[in-house]
Amino acid sequence: MLFKDDEVARADALAVRKDSGWYRWTHDTVDVTGADSTALLDKLLVNTVAQCNVGREKYTTMLDDSGGIIDDLMAIRLEENHWWLSTLYGPQMVRWLGEHAEGCDVAFSDITPEIDMFSVQGPRSAEVMDKLLDAPVDELKRFQIVDASIGGISVRVDRGGFTGELGYEIYCSRSDSDQILKLLRDADSRELQTLEVFVRSLPMEKGMALRQDYHHLTPFEANLGWSVHLDKKGDFVGRAALEKAQEVGPRYAFVGVEIERESYEDICQNEIVRKRGIPVGKCRQMIYGYTVGKNIGYAIVDPKRCPLGTKVTIGPNDSPAVIVAPKWC
Amino acid sequence: MALKQRVDLHRGVETAFGKVIPEKEAYSFCLRTIAAFSANIFQVMRILNDDWEDRTARICETANMMNCAACSGSEGQLQQYLNAFYDEWNIPEFVDREAWIGAIWGDYGDEAEDMAGRVIQFTRNRVEKELDSCPWDIVGSEMCNMTTAMFTANFDIAAGGEHGKITNDVALNMCEARGCGDPHCRVVAERLDAFGLHHQGWLDHRGESAAPVHDTPLERRVKHAQGLRNGQYTQTFGEEHSFEWQYNWVAQMGWVWSISFPLIAIRDMEKNDGDFDRVLPIVFSTAGKNHFVDPFAREGLRAWLDIPREVGDNDPRVMGAYIGAIMGCQLVPFEWEAFDSDGVTIKVSTDDFNGRFPMAPLDEITAGYEAEWNGAVKTLVSPEWSVWIDGKDDEYQFIQIGRKIDTHMV
């Protein structure tokens, strides 16, 4: 069975695109508090999070000194001096904060073990949420987070997600997980079974990437140049390297690839991309897109050699592919 | 354009005659020598125990127990151990990392050992691992079963129903290749509760999976693992480990899972005291003698090591160069004490030679190689020559290639 023939995965994907689906998804969460918390985050993040209002979130990147992306994340402002940072690996982020927090009035910790998170996604997700919640949240704006209650259990709900659809995320205490899980299972919504669908297939179709896809690229190379405002923002980690990178131009282009064969299954991360037999880059990840009906993926390639439409091969079996824009629907 | 300042540097193992074996080739040779050593050990097992089911069940049980013991201790100690692992590989919580740590562990081990393939599905209730090739097939099907017992342990230590107990929460099935010879192997792990499955015994791992498998078509399969293909291993969560790391891992851990764990069970299979110590050198000596019975085998070795024609066929340096290449590719540090037509002496720390993974030293490495090399020198050089190891119980041991009259050669 090829992935395109996996009916469980297909039903998962289509539930989110056409109806609603939910799954337990706990990105790691780092809690940051203290009088200097906003200043510290502004030093570590590319975007100016100080401009983010309480109860709102901002998508941004975190760079190392060479200007390479360590992680892309949501900075969630819960209170004036209280933030949550979403990340795919909390312990690493805590260490990075620690390296830059000397002398700051700030406290931070990885709270992933204490909180749980469920994601309800799809065009009918607002209806599902309104039935679950004690008070409706259908007025919630994108990237807004509020305190709410489900069956008398205190939760936080934000409007967002990683599928490109209307969606909501429910944060609760781990001690309440089982009760929330039961209520979700009783809700009129499909429980997704296939991790690949909600971690890779659905996001990739919409051009959303994982931390590992962007790793070591500058924001310019990751098509996130829109998030860099060197003229409006002061110093931050990676700024000097970004200024230089802007002068020199991108080393890589972050592109989409479409496999022109029935399956993609031999292609793993970092498989070599070749143009006429010459290495021109590396594949980042491949997956089957159930909405678009194609084997799709991301790659980083030599921007001069690989404009859109370039024919390439990927991996040891020379899988034929074409370079496309990294968004499919 | 100006000329280069010098030739690019290439990493590799330098042989006694100055030829450099490239790093990737050295790694493959290292892997093959460990697999061959393991194959010999498994032959010892088959002599001591002629019942396939009994010996398979016993090495499965031992391998499972040893994998569990590797991270035994209090609940806090186990969590510390697991956290260090998550940290090394940046494994996020959202995948239910406790539930599937066996698959994560297994995948990097497989890749390091050049069992080329992929984790083809990694979901909440099911993991499917597909192997396109396996250089370990030379060992035997007992080992295939043994790896399922290791997987089971890895699942249970992190996600078992009760701390410190083997609860076998998953069904593991080698639902494709069920032995050696079929290059394509597939292991599927499915949660018992999610699929309504029953607990398995050690010999029950050859069933079919509950849900359909995801097959990679023949023309899309790979011949080597990521390290040889792409220069590094990248696991599901994007964390990269270099080829150098992979090579080092194999040179240490390859001896543990494929030799050290089975040996615990095998030693226990002897019916009479001393059977194991008697049989082991016979098996290894025979294997050694058969290395070079064909004339082209000797010629092939000479070409591979670039042994000059001035060094004749009846010269101990031919054997010395061979042993040096094995130790070099196995990443064992050593010194040449003598290397001429009168004989060869190689000095090596006993800890380094036997303790490839320092926590699990194996005296059997010395015993096995002494017998194997003493057999090999008879056909590679001539029966006039012997290989023996002095100072086995000392800080340093000396591998000797010299003329020796042996009235009782086995």
C-alpha cells in the first residue's frame, strides 16, 4: 500500500479540510515571566514582540549568531510580563534563554510536562468548539488567546493551528487531560489517527514548515524575509549576520518539490537533490498531500541553478522531481 | 584560476604500507568484521544447543533483560536516562515520545548498522519499520528474533504499564522477511489496546500486522543507510548525527548488542563445564583457516592493502598488515612494536581491545581473534607461522606473528 492508498490517513486529512478533526498535539511550551521578559525576547527573536498586545500571539523566528534559524515559534503574550513560547523542543530553548538572560529580571522554564494541548481544526471547528465550551469563542480573532472553560474545567483557548484551516487549540492542565479527552471524543468531530497527516501532510500543503525544515537557513533563505525589519528594530541575536547575509544574497532557496512518480517512499530528510547529475541541494521532507493528490516536499537548493520549473532528481534512485513554489493549496 | 595549494585531505585508515582505506569503506569493513565475529559466536551457540526454538527464546529473553537493565534503577533515574536521550535527539513531546521511544532507538541503531530502510509510519498507535537491506543476515535468524525482544524492552522501559516490569504493550511482528536471505524486512509495532491484540511470547513475532503495511516499491528501495548515502543520519525530528558519530557508535555498540548480549545466554547453554571455552576457539580457528584458502583471496588482500611485491607470500608482514587493517578499521588504537620479515608484534591496550564499549568488556574478543588469526595465517602466509597473544591479563597485550611449532594445532 502506498501512502496515497491509505484510507485512514485520507479520511483524517479530508476531515480537517472539509469538516473538522481533532488530535492531541503538544508542542513544547516554555513559560517566561519577569519585568525584563519582553526585552529579553526582543533580544532573542527577529520580530518585535513588544508590539504584541496581551492576549495575542506573534509568529517569529529565533536565530543563532550566524543568522541561522534555531526555531520558528509563536510568542504568546498572556500578560504584560508573562509569555508562552511554542517550540518543538523546550529544553534546548531553555538553555538558549539561559545563555542570554544574565542580569535580567526574568524567570523561565519548560512547562511541557505540566500542560496538555488539543487541536481542533477544520471549517466546522468553531461549531465544535462552541458546543464544547461553556461560553462560545467564535468571535475569537486569529492568533488570539483567552481563558475559557470546558465542562467546568479551566482551559486556555487560542485561535490558530498548523493546518492552514480555521482552527483552535485547547491548553489544559495535564491533570485534566483525561476529562478533556473524553469530552472531545463525545464531540461531533473526527479523532485523527495518523501523525503524518497532521504533522506533515496538512501543513505542507499550505506551505507550513517544521523547525527542522528551516534549520540553519537565514529568514531570507526560508522565505521569511517579510519578518525581518532591520530598519525598525534594534540589536538582536543574529542581526549582524543577517545584515551581511542581505548584502551577500541567499546561499539557498527554500522550495517545493513534486515527485513525478507514484510514490515518494524512498526519500528521507537530507537526501541529495541533483540537477543533471550534479548535487544542487538537499531534500528536507516528503509526504503525500491528500488534498492536492501529489507527492510533495520541501528542499533547499542552489538558487542560481534551480529556478521554479527546474527538473531535478532526488535520492539514490534518481526520483524525478520538479522545483515548484513551496505551497500547494 | 590558481592551482590548489595542496591535495584535499581525505579521512581514512592508513594501512601498514601507507595506503589509505577511505572512511566509508573502513566503516563498512568494520561493520562486516563485527557481523562476522557475531556469526562465529552464533555458530558456537548452535553447537552447544541444537534446538532452534530453545536457543532463540533464550537469547531473546537475555537481550530483552539486558536492554531493560541498561536503564534500570529508580523511576527518577529512568526518567533522567530518558531525558538525556530526548535531549540528544531533540525529541519533542507531541509524538508521545515515551510510547514510541523503541522506534526512535531502533531506527538510529539500524541506520548506524547500515540496515538501510526507513520508519515508514510513525503514528500514535503504530510504527512500521521497513528495511531494504541487512548486512547482518550472515549471523542467522535467531538474531532477527532477538532484535524484536530488544525492541519490546525499549518500548516497555519508557511506556510500560508499570515501572520496572515488562508489560509488552505492543505486538511486534516481522511480517515480511522472517529469516535470512530475504533482503526486505518489515517490523510492525501495534498497540495491543488500539488493535485488540494479545500479548506475545518470544517466538510469536512472525505474524502479520493488524493494519495494512505501507510498501516501498522495489525500484525505490535503498542499498545503504543514510550515512553512506548522504554523509549523515537525520532522524524523524530533523536532528542530524554525522557519519563520524555513526562510525564510532558502531565500533562501540555493535559489539554489545550483537555479541555481548547473546554471549550471556550462549555461555549458559553449555551442558558440561568448559564446553564453551573448548568450542569457541575451534569455531574461530576454522573460520580463520577458511578466509584465505582460495589463491585469489590472498591476491585480493594484497591488492586491497597495497602490499608491495618485495614482501613475499611467506612473509609475516602480510598477516600483520591484515590484522592492522582490521584493528584500524575497528577504531582500536595500537602500536607496531616489530614489523619485518622475522615477525610482527602489535602492542594494544587490553582495555581498548576487549572493552570496545568500556562498560561491557569482552574477553571473548581476545580469545576469538587469537584463534581466528592463528587459523588465517596458515592459509594467508603459510603453516610455518602462528599468531598468538601475550599478556592477555596485563595492561597491554602483544599480538605476535612468529614461527612456532605447534604439536597440537586445532
